[in-house]
Amino acid sequence: MTAAALSLRGLGKDYGARTAVGAIDLDVVRGECLGLLGPNGAGKTTTISMASGVVTPTRGTVAIGGVELARDPRGAKQKLGLVPQELAIYEELSALQNLAYFGALYGLAGKTLADRIAWALGVVGLRDRAGEQVKRYSGGMKRRINLAAGLLHEPELLILDEPTVGVDPQSRNHIFETVRDLNARGMTVIYTTHYMEEVEALCDRVAIVDAGAIVATGTVAELIAAHAGKGVELELAGEPAAIDRAAAAAAAHGTVARDGGTLRVVPAGGLAPVIAAVEEAGAAIARIQSRQASLESAFLALTGKTLRDAP
Ligand SMILES: Nc1ncnc2c1ncn2[C@@H]1O[C@H](COP(=O)(O)OP(=O)(O)OP(=O)(O)O)[C@@H](O)[C@H]1O
Ligand SMILES: [Mg+2]
């Protein structure tokens, strides 16, 4: 069996008395795109930072492609490209100069370095602006250079921490398509984001992080099936008292959330007993609509929180 692209065992970090990450176990399969979803402060960046050797863990181990980070930091880090949440580029330098600097950090030089820079610039679509100072770039272009810097050494594993936050739609789309393409060509990807639709479109598997722990992993479909509960929406007509009675009666046959004359029901068994109970209570059903279970509702059920609103 080949080693996992990334293997975390009991990985945790304390900052003084605060535990940022408890003890995370995670295996990332080679070639997959794993989405990392969690509310603000869940511990995503801390986990990624420990996995890439930027932050020293309080406990646990990290292995990248079978190479233990603590034993062989250089060998392990060669396999990994990190695109951090905070921009890690120098504003006064041009994109070319930035990439030359980061390439040298990875031990690249000469023609290899020049070729890799040209390739990475092409991947992020910034070849024609490469000579300009980065401070003249738009926010989206800066994020694309940030991505290019993480790609220079053609890592086996690419970790992106919210690469599309605060980015114009064109750059956002470009970054998203770039990552999808790299993954399709075999690069393993860990993708942290607050955008559910990006996870749904991109990721083979999702790990949901909350309060420093992984609370669930699975495909989007598995998470929805296990945690989101498929529901129906019933729009009721009738006397307010009848609607009150209907809501109470329906609650005997499932989970009910009421919004005025509308009931959102996740039936415990079938839908038939719910409808019968509502009608027996004297309310009429004006409309029935099935409600699509979503990753968002699974996330809510698991964490009790919503994701940060898109800026
Ligand atoms: N250098 C630090 N010193 C002290 N506490 C820290 C430090 N870095 C992170 N923390 C704390 O650790 C917890 C996890 O933070 P982290 O940045 O990993 O969350 P996150 O899931 O990436 O959140 P976001 O979605 O906002 O980026 C938070 O409570 C945070 O305040
Ligand atoms: Mg973060």
C-alpha cells in the first residue's frame, strides 16, 4: 500500500490555556481533493500550518507522502505546496522577483527555476503582467501570484487556505478552475473555504472541523444523507388555532420547524402520517414541496453554526 498523501495522528496545538486544535487524525488519499470546512476559529489554519511545518504542534505527528515531518523536515516539505490564507508575497517586488525568491527557497536555480516560473505564471494566467510590482496588482491577481508561489516546485500535495476569499469573480473563477485542473492531472489537494458551492463542485471528500476537532468526514452525498435529513415544506391554510394544532400534531411524526403558516418537516417515518395528522387537526394543506437537503444544512446540523458570510 502506498503511503497517504498526508497523514495526521493525534495532531494538536495549545496556545497557552487555549486549545486551538485538540487531537486530529486524518488521512488524505493520493489524488483526491479534500475540502476542509469549518466556522471561524475552528482550527483549520492551525491544522494546515502544523501539517506544513509552519507551526510546531503541541502533540501528534505529521507525515507527508510517508515522510515524517519531524524526522525529515526538508524531505517532507519538498512534497508540499502551501498557499496561505494571509498573502505571503512582497509588494515592492515584481511577480517574477517574488517567484524567483520563493523558487530559491525550494532549492531551484538556473534554467529549472526559469522554466518553473514560466510554467507557474502560465498556470495562474499572469505571464503578461509578470514584470510589474505586485503592489500594482488587484487583490485577485495577488492571490493568483500567491498560488503560483506554492506551485513552483510542483508539489505532490497542494494545500490552499481560503484561496478565493475577497477576490473578484474573474480571479475567483480562474483560481477555482486552476485548482480543479491541477487536481485532475493528479495533484492531491486540500481546499479550505467558506463557499459551500466550491466544495460541492471541487471536492471528492469533505472534513468538517469545529472547535479544534474533525466532527465528520465523507463525500458531500454521504454527509447530506447522514446529517442533513431530507424534508418537506407544508404551506397550511385555515384558522390560526387549527394551524397551531396541526404544527403540534405534525411534531409527533417528525422534526418540525414553523415559520408562520409554513411547516418545515423532516418526517421520522413516511410523509403520510404527517399529512394525516395535519388534516385531522383541521388545517388544509395549500402546498407541499420537497426540500432539497444540502451541504449547508448538514453543516448546520453538525456544528450548530453558519459559515462566515461571503464578503
Ligand atoms: N498565534 C496564535 N496565538 C493564540 N491563539 C491563536 C493563534 N493562532 C490561532 N489561535 C486561536 O486558535 C483558534 C483556531 O484558529 P484558526 O486560525 O486555526 O481558525 P480557522 O478555522 O482557520 O478560522 P478562520 O475561518 O477564521 O480562518 C482560534 O481560537 C484562534 O484565536
Ligand atoms: Mg483560517
